[in-house]
Amino acid sequence: MTSGKILVSVIVGVTTIFGIALWWFVNYAFYEELDDVVLLVQRGDGQAFEVPLDPAENQVSGINAESSPLRFRACFTLDPVEASALLSQAFLYEDPTPLGAPGWFDCFDAVAIGTALEAGEAQAFLIQRDITRGVDRVGALFPDGRGFMWHQLNGTLE
């Protein structure tokens, strides 16, 4: 084997290992599954009210990571009547943009949620403004009671 082939093999090997490590860090490292998710909704008058979520009854699941405030995602279900009551009191959120979740967190499909929000099939609402400086916690509810939460930049840091 010539030195050129050895050099190319080393470069390809290191690049492959680096690519696999990068993929693992983006998709798996730092994420933690959440045991409890709190739904504290902000009203238009600035007051907040809590919607109790029971993990068994509301099928709550969530993930978060300390490495970035934008890594929070959660899915839950509410009774459709509860969902309608929540939306009637909630402060609706302008320009919601759900961010993608890792593929293994399969209850959260950012593209489908975003499409439904644009089509008016779901409503976005503010859960908490500035949960971290410059980041809002936003929720989306479908009429059938399916709900989703994520963090998104609110533009105050520009």
C-alpha cells in the first residue's frame, strides 16, 4: 500500500468517526426525558393559570437539554372541551415557529404542526414569555385536544 492510499484511508476514517460522533451529539447527547411537564398558560391580561397535566391521563412526554434553551419539546393531550376552554382564555401567539425535534422523539412533528398552524387547523398560544432571556415557551392546540410545546426566540435579543 502506498503512502497516498494510507493517508486517504486515515482521512476517510477520521472523517467518518467525526461524522458519526457529530450526528450522535446532535440527536442524542444532552437530551433528557422529562418526568413532569407543567402547562402554565399566560392570559391576555398578563395573569397566568396552570392546566394540570397527569402523565397517565394526558399522555404527557417531553424532552429538554441544559445545553440550549431551544431544545425543549413536549407533547400532551387534553379533553377537547378543556382544550377549547384553554384557548378561550389564552394569549394567542403571533408567528409561531415549531422547531424540529430529534427523530427518536416521534410524538413531535414540527413540519406537521407548522403546516396546521398556517392552515388554521391549530392555534398557538403563549405559555411563558422569556422563560430564558429572549426565549418564549409556546404551545399549540388542535381541536381534538392534541397539544405541543416548544421554545422559540422572541426577537428581543436582536
